Amino acid sequence: MPAWKSADRGRLTSRPNWPSSSETRPASSSERPAVKGRQPYIQHRGGPPGFLKMIDDRTIAIADFTGNRQYITQGNLVDNPKAFLFLIDYKNRQRVKIWGEARVVEDDPALIKKLKSDGYKARAEQAIVFTVSAWDSNCPQHIPQRFEAAEVTTMLAQHDKRIKALEAELDRLRKVRSDGA
């Protein structure tokens, strides 16, 4: 973590402009525990928009869904709780880096229920709770703009509707012109 981004950026007085806010869809989020004597490890974590929940001004958490049953993140966090979240919102070309310590919380049904997103079908088996020590947002210069397939479908449907309206108007004008000729 850069020395100039310390506790002053660790407090979350309000949600930073996180890619995981309810208005955007995170393309990826990651944990990167630095385990002594081994290479850093990165593991994708994701979910529906808003899956990253702010618990208080220094704590964020996610529901950890049933996956490949390797429990690599859980094992790494036992060795070293230092972790890093890297969040990208391709649609709005934003990224946020968050440094801190993470822990796995099992056997807390109330917390897991609080972290689950309504309508999301995956089964949460535990929570990952992250204590923020610093965060920073980056410029969008090298982030390619991308959209979710559902968003593209909606945009194309609107475009098609506009084309049909313009074609109908053109047909109407042609008819008026031919009637007046």
C-alpha cells in the first residue's frame, strides 16, 4: 500500500464511487492475500449489482457463494489476513483499489442474510468481512468501455424502435408527397 494513502483514506464516510454500487455492475472484484514465502494470489469474487455491502465506516463485506470447494482464499487468509480488493466498472470506466485485512465468517446466518442480494439464486455459505485501511480510485485512461449483454440488448431494442418510427415517418411523408403530385 502506498505510504501516502493511509488511514485518512481508510474511513468510509460514505460509499466511495464503487463499481459495485446499485447503479453499476462490477466486472470483477478480487482478493489478493499476500502469503509469506509464496506468490500473491488473486481470486475473483462477484455477484449482482450491489453485492459489496458497506457495514460501517471501515468495514465492507460480501456473501461468499458456494463455488469450486477449493477454499483457497479461506486458507490464504488464515496464513495472512492482509488483502486487496480491485474493482472495475467497465461501463463507467472506473476502478477502485481497497487495501485492508479480511476474515472469513462462518456460522453467522444473520450476517449472511444481510449480505445476500434479493433474487440472486446462488447459495451463500459464509461471509468475507474486509476491514479497510486505505482506498484509492484511478483515472479511466486505460479502461476499455464495455457493457453487459442485457444493457446492449436494451440499447439495440431502443435503436430498432427509433428506426421503425423514422421509417414510418418517411413512408408517411412519401405518401403525402405522392398524393400531392
